[in-house]
Amino acid sequence: MIRKGLLGKALGVAAVAAAVTVGGFGLKAHAAAGDSVQPGAVAPNFTLPSQEDKPVSLTDYKGKWVVLYFYPKDQTTGCTIEAHNFQRDMPKYTAANAVVLGVSLDTVEGHKAWCAKDTFSFKLLADPDHKVVDAYGVPVKSMGPMKFASRETFLINPDGKVVKVWPDVKVANHSEEVLAEIATAK
């Protein structure tokens, strides 16, 4: 997978759009010039609608740990496992003064249906125009006309700085990895 910024730097151009076939399944990862947010950087602020169709901003959580996780698609197998693991561990996140915010290119209506079906209590944010996906440098993939964000997580400390980035997340034990990082970063 090509991370945003690497291709542009290699070619020495200000703006590059590239597509590469991933895994032989017709998936394409799009990269554009610009760096993904790295540990130590101030997390870009944003405001997106949640499944409740209410605006949610990063600044709403100043003073808390924020687990900002990007995922491909509502109600798909890997995304459902990942979301259920975050939901299962929600009391541990609360005890650690942390919130979980999921972001995908899906719509508010899609998030609303999924949260109702699977009873998620954390916020899922709709970013169909991939403004926040782009701001964080998360690669966008496509399969035919369908586009989706790569699976990537950013841990933001209570001061608003990114302290850890997990690219290409493996869903099985990801929630435990995030909780362990919060515990050691305190």
C-alpha cells in the first residue's frame, strides 16, 4: 500500500494522484501528495455528523484520550468485529478517560442503521466527502465505483497530540492494543 506523501516525495511533485492494484482483487489505493499525520503532531480538528445526525468535533473531547479509528464500510465482517471489540471494551475506555470515534465514508443513515442493529454506544462519524480522511492522510481505496477508507487508527492524547498511529490495522486484537498503549502513555 502506498502511504500519502511517499509517492509525491519520490517523484518530487507538489500534487500527485496515483492508483495501484492491491492484492489482485481489483482494489485500488489512491495516494495524493501530502503526509499522513504522524506521532507528535497536533491532531487536525474536524467536525462531522454522527449517527445521531449531530455535529461532533475533536475539540469536544479536549482533556480526554481520543481513539480515532478509520474503517472501510459499515456492516462488513472486519468492520463489525472491530466495532464490537471497541464496544465490548467501552467500560475500560471510560475508566481510562478515553472516547472512541469511528470514521468511514458511509452516510449518517448507514451509521444509524448499523448502530441500531448492533447497539453501538460510541460515535460513528460520516465522512462521505473524505475531508477528515484526507486531513489525516488515510489512504482511500476503491473497488469499481465504491470508495472506502483504509483501516487506520490514531491515538490522540488529552492535549490534542497524536501519540500513536496504527496503519493497516488487524481487527482481532486491536482494541486491546489501543488500551495497552493508553496505559503505557499515561
